[in-house]
Amino acid sequence: MAGFVAGDPSQRVMVKSGPSDDSPYKMEEPGNLGSGWYFSRKEIEENSPSRRDGIDLKKEAYLQKSYCTFLQDLGMRLKV
């Protein structure tokens, strides 16, 4: 995966800004998000509630797939 280029507008994301700003959203660089709404893959993988509970990435991926398969099967059985 390619890294982000500083100043590259295609690599910026919209985040909710504070009440003092004129616009409810502003552009920020991915590395400078702080308390923004969007997080990098690394931030999610290292700081997720699952990691704090001791569940590793491989086990979490397995559980997510299992839950999605269950919900898909349930939806098909209920014909929704």
C-alpha cells in the first residue's frame, strides 16, 4: 500500500469541526486527525476495543466473518 503524500488533496478526509468554525466540516491530513472521526488502518488495528480485550486481529477477522455469514443466512431464511 502506498504512503500518503503531504499536501496531496486526494489523501485528505472530511472531519467534523468544532462549533467555532463557519463550516461544519474541514479538510485534514490523515496523519493529523487527532480526535477526528476517521482513523487510519493502523490506528484501528492497534487501538480497537478488541485489542484492549486481548482479541488478536486474526481471531477478530474470523468472528466478524462468522457474524456476517450468520446474519446473511438469517436474512435469507426470513426472506428479507
